[in-house]
Amino acid sequence: MKTRELRVLTDDQLADNLRDAAKQMFQLRFRAATEKLNAPSELRELRRRIARIKTLQRERELVQSRTEQK
């Protein structure tokens, strides 16, 4: 998913997406350790997807804390 697509999701949907991505990452790493991956680039793409989601969550957290301070 691109950042544009992630931005329209709610906080709960982002958390679900993150959970799914982490689960997929675990499975891919396990498969990589036991057998050869068909597309090793999947690991990089998943890492980046997880980073995008965490970045968006942090941005929203910062915006929320700024509005509470005012």
C-alpha cells in the first residue's frame, strides 16, 4: 500500500494493517531461514510498509498531543 492509501484509513484499520504486516514479516523470515524465497524483495517491501504505518501512527499521535496542549 502506498502512503496515500494508508492516510485514509482509521487508527484501528492502521493497527490491523500493522498487525497483519508483522505477521507476514514473521512468516517470510521463517521461510527465508528454512527455504529459498521466490521474491526476496518482499522482505524489503514489507519492512517499508511497516515503517510507513508506524510513521503515520506517530504523526497522528503528535497531532493529537498538540491539540490537547492548546
